[in-house]
Amino acid sequence: MRVVFVHGACVRDGSWWWHRAAAALRERGIGSVAPALPSCGEGDRPAGPRGPGLPEDVAAVRAAVSEGDEPTVIVAHSYGGIVAAEAAVGAEPVRHLVLVSSYLPEPGESLSTFGADTPPPFLHFDPDGGTFGARPEQFTETFVQDCPPDVARHAATLLVRQTLAVTQQPVRAAAWHDLPTTYVVCTEDRGTPAAAQREFSRRADEVIEVKAGHHPFLSRPQTVADVVEGLR
């Protein structure tokens, strides 16, 4: 089995975000990869009004999935669930989806479908600049409050501005209709409340609740590895 990790919004370096869970899986003989998402500026074009968006992110994840024919699990976090929903459609190696504090969109839905009328205080939107991002001064207490201090400090250095258009770009298909899907509810999440996650999870086949904040793969990597290994 092989894992393709998909990171969330407004950050770069997926390999770092998933490194603790990846290491726990590697000890169990399970390899993984974490592709870069172009809409987060992880490519040859910067985020912005004419920057890469959801289609480019989907293409990047599909390319990672297609690198081999080994049975694959996609583990997606937050915004990554939007990307994975379309990227996994028709991808022969993919056997299971794991969504961590994430979205399970229907075709035609976008990130904005799930947003509140008033933007959350921990995000900043710049319509003129065509980007959005997490507010650094609120990041630690909102998203990584339960992580080891050194991990939380490094996480804060990886915040980026992301192409704003991804919030409005709808998915064209939803792989979770045809693939077994597990949803991991993070009960201590201050970014995406557990109540909202439980609503999203109604579309999944299996729901697992974990006492963790928004990034359990950093705060409780062995738990995330247990979930994935259990799919063998």
C-alpha cells in the first residue's frame, strides 16, 4: 500500500506537514508522497489573480497518484479534500479516501459552499491582490495549539498566500461516491469546529473521532498512522 498526502490551504511544503505521520507509516512498511499544490505558490507561477487554482492542484495530485500502480490511499486535509474529491476520480490505483477535518464536496460545490457569510477572523482575504491566507498572529492558537512547541513554531514559518479563486472553483466530480471513504473528526479543532466536521462526515462510509486540533498528523501522528494502516 502507498499513501498520497494532500495538504490544506494557505501553507507550503506538504512533505513537512505530513512528515510525522509519514515517518510513523514508514516504520510500518508503508511509503508515502506529498505533492506540492500550485495554488499555494508551490510551482513556477505565483499565487494571485492569474495564478494557478484548483485545476492545477487536481492535476498535481493526479500526477502523484499515477506515478505507480500500487494500491493507494489518498489522505487529504481540510482544503485538500476539495482537491482529492476530483483528483481521485477514475484513478485506478486509489482504493480509499481518508479525509481529515476536511470537506466532501458534491459536483458543483466549492470551498465557498461551506463558508460562513462572515469570513472567520483567523483568515485574511485580499480580493484586489487575488489571494487569501491565515493571519500569522492567530495561527498557533487556532490551528496547532496541541502540537509540540517546536513543531508549532516551524509550522508558522510555512504560511503562504493562496490564489483566492480556489474558493470559488467547483469540483467537477466527487470520488467519494465510488470509493470507500473514512472521515477523521478532530474534536479539539478551533479552525473547523467539530460540529461542522460531523456534518461533512455524513457523506463518508466510516467516521473516526480523534481528540486533536486541526493537524492531528502533527500532534498525534501515530493515531493517524493507525487509521491508515487499518485500511490494509
